[in-house]
Amino acid sequence: MIDFSYSQDDEMFRASLRRFLEKEVAPVAAEAEETGRFPKHLFGRFGEMGYLGIPYPEEVGGMGLGYQTFCLYAEELGKVNSGIAGSLLAQSSIGVQPLFLMGSKEQKERLLAPALRGEKIGAFGLTEPGAGSDAAGITTSAVLKGDRYVLNGTKIFITNATMCDYALVAATTDKKLGIDGIVILVVERGTKGFSTGAPMKKLGNRSSECCEVVLEDCEVPVENRLGPETGGFHTLMKALNCGRMVVAARAVGLAVAAYDAALAYAKDRKQFGKTISSYQLIQSKLARMAVEIDASRALVQRAAWIRDTGGDPALSAAMSKLKATETVVSVTSEAVQILGGYGYMVEFPVERYFRDAKALTIIEGTSEIQQIIIARRLLE
Ligand SMILES: Cc1cc2nc3c(=O)[nH]c(=O)nc-3n(C[C@H](O)[C@H](O)[C@H](O)COP(=O)(O)OP(=O)(O)OC[C@H]3O[C@@H](n4cnc5c(N)ncnc54)[C@H](O)[C@@H]3O)c2cc1C
């Protein structure tokens, strides 16, 4: 039996989350957008509430509520502010996921549990100036010398790196080994040779921060490696599977915010003596927006359900990310259209929604890469 309803527990969770977001995020979001700085204290506030650890088991400091609840949370966050959602969700997904998947007991206690409490901030350093979609093409090197790896290279666009206490850095021990040479090393702030740049200026999601990470003869003890010397690449890809469904859920939330604003405006705005919602061309836009949002959410829920029930979510996560992020780009564009000139002005939130949407078709694997993943699975 397929059940499309949320449980009573989920509805209670959502209601209390909405109150929390209203109290904690709404008052600081405008300033964060203006300054381009993420309100760092939110990590602690969300951590205290347990929200940063929603999908992780209680043994490692999580809430043990699974990915369906995590995606519900991501949607609600995306509705309120996509940038703030981006930083908080990166912390809970890619910022800790490799630690959860491959970390030793000691690494989990030292880094994962404090990160889920919001006491330590993590960053995921995969992308480089010369290697984005081609993640296996990274050139940051990790040379083993005695009991330490010496790291050299540059990472770019790394979310939360401006504020991070540690970065999970992907590096290659030997380019000739291809993906088998990729390791993940935890580099803690304060390590000699590790530095982070200023927040990069972006089109949207301005309340989230990303920057460059530079590793210059940066020495990291072998104990900071996640798992064995080979297999790091597969861990990164597994982390991205979860990250992608969460980006998709955030996209659904942002699309809902844009749709709600457009619907309310259309019911109020009068032209030619009638509300614009009475015109079929506007009704058609609203109808298509609603259908696309519901279809996207259904794909997100399916991916989360597959993950929660022990299946491999790679295909469904890629499908949900492709659909939901392309949807949010079109829905936010239509929302601006429905608001006309006002939609283009910064006093109305749809202008920001439109700018925020675009990043989602790029981060954690572009739309083109999602299509490649999907097609590869279909052709297997
Ligand atoms: C706001 C923001 C936050 C980010 N946060 C992080 C982070 O925390 N950690 C991290 O590691 N990275 C992060 N990234 C980086 C992000 O994951 C990359 O930007 C993304 O993977 C694309 O890589 P690229 O920018 O190098 O583009 P490229 O890979 O150079 O792609 C350029 C274009 O070519 C297309 N393309 C590439 N290969 C193919 C192909 N085989 N077939 C068809 N088309 C192709 C792409 O789809 C794209 O349209 C972030 C990026 C942004 C914008």
C-alpha cells in the first residue's frame, strides 16, 4: 500500500519546526542577505534542537528520524530562506556524511557528534578550480610521509569553509590510480598550511557563504584519513546521493514560497477591471507551477523512502534533483512574471527566490551530470 499522507508525528514535527524557524531564522534572514554573512549562531541553535542530526542514528548523536523527515525539514527551511537552508543543510549532509559513512569510532566522537550538536562546523572540499563535474579529475595531492599526509592543492566554492572547524578534503595519493587513489582527509582549522579565503560574491543564496580552501604543504596525521586508502571516491558519491535529495527538497520549499507569493498576488492584483487570477493565461501558469511542485515533491519523497528502507537511492536521488531544481528555476521565473514589474523589484521576495533558484541546478552535480547518472543507470 502506498500512503501519501504525512503521519501525525510528522505534522507535529513540522508545526514545531515552523514555530522555531519563525522565531530564529525570520528575524535574522534579511540582515544575512544584505551582508552576505551566514548568522553563525544558528548552527548552535539548530544543533541544540537536534535538527542538524535528523537522519542519523541516536548512537552517533542524531535524532534517528530518517530521510523522509529530513527532506520535510529541508523543504520547510528552503521555504523560509534558501541561503540559510544551504549552509545548515550542507552541515547536516555533505559536511558530516563521509564521517558517518567511513569515520572511526574516535572520529565520530571527536567530530561527528559535536557537528550534529552545532558545536563544530564542517565543510566538504571536493571541487577544484580545474575539476568540478569531473570529480575524479581532482589534482590536490596527498603524499604519505611517515605517519603524515602532505597536502597541496586548492578547493573552490566550498560551502561553510569560511567558518569551518574542519574540512573533509578529497585528494589523490597517485593520479595514475584514478578514482582508487582518492582519499578523504579531515583537515582541522589551525593546521599549518590550511587557509580559507573571503566569502565569494554570488548571484543568490547570499546568506550562505562559500570560499576557496588552500592547502600548502599542509601536514595531516594518518589518523585523520576516513576509512582505507582506497574507496574514498565511493564514499564521496554516496554522500552526494544523500546531499542531492536534500537539495531537491530545499528546491521544493523555495518553489512553494514562490508559488504562494504568486498565487496571493494574482488573487489581489487587478488589471482591466478584474483580478489577474481570473485570466486563463495566469491560471495556466499557476496550474503548471502547482503540478510541477507536487511532482518534484513526490520524487523527493520516493528517494528518501528508498534511502530509509535500505535501498540504493542513487538513481532516485538524481531524478529528484534534476526534476526539483529545474522546476524551481521555472517556478520562480513564472512567479516574477506573475508579479510583473513588482516582481523585478527587491522589495518583493520573488526577486530573491528567482536569484536563489539557479544555484540549485549547479551544486552537488549539475543538471547535465544528473542526466548522465540517470542515463547510465538506465543503460546498465
Ligand atoms: C553556491 C555553491 C556552493 C558550492 N558548494 C560546494 C561545496 O560545499 N563543496 C564542493 O566540493 N563544491 C561545491 N560547489 C561546487 C559545485 O559542486 C560545482 O560548481 C559543480 O559540481 C559544477 O562544477 P563546475 O562549476 O566546475 O562546472 P563544470 O564542471 O566546469 O561544468 C560547466 C558546464 O559543463 C557541463 N558539463 C560538464 N561535464 C559535462 C559532460 N560530461 N556532459 C555534458 N555537460 C557537461 C556542466 O553541466 C556545466 O553546465 C558549490 C558551488 C556553488 C555554486
